[in-house]
Amino acid sequence: MGTDKIMLHRRTVLSSILGAGFGAALAVPAWADVPQYPQLVDAAIKVRSFTGVYFIAGAVAGPRVLAGGEQGVIIYSDDAGQSWTQAQVPVSAAITAIGFASPLVGWATGAFGVILKTVDGGKTWAKQLDGIAEIALMNTATQAFVASQPAPTAAQQASGTPSAADHAAHRAEVLSGQGPDKPLLSLLPVSETEVFAFGAYRFAEHSTDGGATWADWSMNIDDRVAQNIYGAAAIGGAYYLTSETGLIFRSTDAGQTFQQLAQPGGTGAATLFGIMDTGTGGILAFGVAGSMYLSTDQGKTWNAPQFSGTSNVNAVISLVNGNLLIAGDSGGGLWMSRDKGNSFTLMTRNPVMGINALVPLGGLKFLILSSVGAFPVDLATMHA
């Protein structure tokens, strides 16, 4: 196809993002008339008692442990969760993930596309990005992606099958019109200067200067569905992402591209919330309705462990003795694996507490983050 036809195709696709003509400004969506989004400008609510707060995510920063949850609340403890102090957080959006690159430098993500940064171990946080700015970043990245794509062949045009450029343009158009309410759901801090954040509808952000500037990274993930990315982890020199449709994406080039792996459970598998290193070369993915898959060959093949739970598996951590501990959100179930994730045994249930996350505290101690607060637990005092 000649150069003129290629450029015509690119202009046609770009016009769906940028307006009536190539290079025109994006039409101002209705949501832009909202003067302020209170979740992005109001500081986190002050909490007198942390018992009863709905906590979603946690992390360790050196000797400190942190928990984050509803209405922008982040708390930290320097005595393994025995006492807590509320951090200074400039937003009231729910906190969905916390991750640290060092004991002092870390990030948190939240609803409305929030990305926060701390440089004092989580005592104070500053907003670096939100959903409003992310829409602008997405449109810029989509424009560049569409312009870089080859024009469809005659056969592709005749089939009517949407191209990668068509998918990208449609996604940007829809998400731009919907507004900045999409949450970021997972973090992958690489160093004090490099960090990735992932979330709903494949929103993805990347910074290599500590968050001073960000780039939309959604076009770097091999996903045509624009699905939610729930989990992110660095395992064995590669980066892994888990998703809404049960797909797992892996990057072996330091996050420049994320390619689909063989889908655990086959087509139509359950949503996967996270993925973690089981030790000795194993990778465990986990998610909805007791779904878990174990791989010992870097994701080429997957097998389901022996597990009787049917609630959502929200968290898996590795203890100092190498055993794995998993938590479910229904009935507060805790299960233990003593064989690197091949089988799990129920330890205990708490029917009044849904567990959202676990944070290792060293030894056999861990922190439960739940719908009714944050609680330190010592396995040495429990009967397996």
C-alpha cells in the first residue's frame, strides 16, 4: 500500500480519538465540567480507632509495617502491629496497593487513578498522579501507537476484523468519555527511581525518575480486551501480571513488553488477583472462588494445587520456614502449604472477618488486613 493510503488510514483511526480531523483537540467530555473531585483534593479522614476500618493493602518498609484502606487511610506501626499511627495522606480515595523500593521510598495506588509517593517510610505521602492526568497520558500514548501501526491489508479490510490500532482507538475513546474514576490496583516498584502501576481497563503507568514524570504503559501489554490488571510481581528476573479474565502476562525485557502466557485453567478461567514466588522455582497464581494454579517452568504449564477452599483467595505469603500461608475473603479462612504450593490444609476460620491481604512480619508472625481492621498474628500460638 502506498504512503498516501497508509497516512489516510492512520488519520481515519486517529480522528476517532482526537476529534473530527487529524490533530484536532480531544472533545471536552462531560465529566470535565466537574469543578473538583473531592476524593482527589480532600485529605484522608482522621480515624480515632483503627478497629473497624476496611483495610485493603499493606507492605513492609524496613522494620515498619503499613496498612491502607478506605477513604485514604494509611497507618503505620514500628512494633509489628501492636500500636499504630495514622499517616498524612492528601487524598480520600481508597488505597488499593502499597509497595516500597527501600525502607524510605515507596508508592501507593488508589481509586480515581491515584498514585502517591513517600520518602520517609510512609509517615507522609504526596500525590504524583491521578485519573485526570492519566487520561491525557493515555490519549498521547494511543495517538503514538496508532500512528505507528501499518495500514490493514485488503484481506483484513474485507474481513472487517478490528486491528490493534482500531482496538486502541476505541478503548481511548470510551475511557476518555467515562472520566477519571478508574482505580489503579497493583504496584511494581523496581528501584527508588523506577516503578510501574497497573489497574482497571489495563490502565498502566511507568516512571523512571521516581515519579516526577509518568508515561502511559497500557500499549506495552499484549491485551486486546482492555481488562483489569489486578496483580504484579517480580519473580526470577521476570515481571508477571494477573488479570480479570485469568490471563497472565510476563515481561522478560524489564517491563518494556508484557506477553500472554498459556492461560491457566483454559479459556474462560476465573479472575486472578495475584501471583507470587513459592521458592525453588515455583510460581503460584490465585484468585476468584478458590482458583489457584502452580507453575514450575516459568509459566509454560500450570497445574491446580490440592485445595478445598471455595472463597476468593486474596493473598499468599511465604513464611520464614518456607511454608506458604493463604487467606480467603469469605469466612476469614487461613490455609497452609508445607510443600511449596502443591497442597493446602485449612488452619482456621473466622466467620465475621473477610481477609483482604496478609503482610509477613518476620518469623511465623504476620498481619491480617480485613474488613474490620488490622490484626497481628503469631502462628506459634496457633494450632495447625
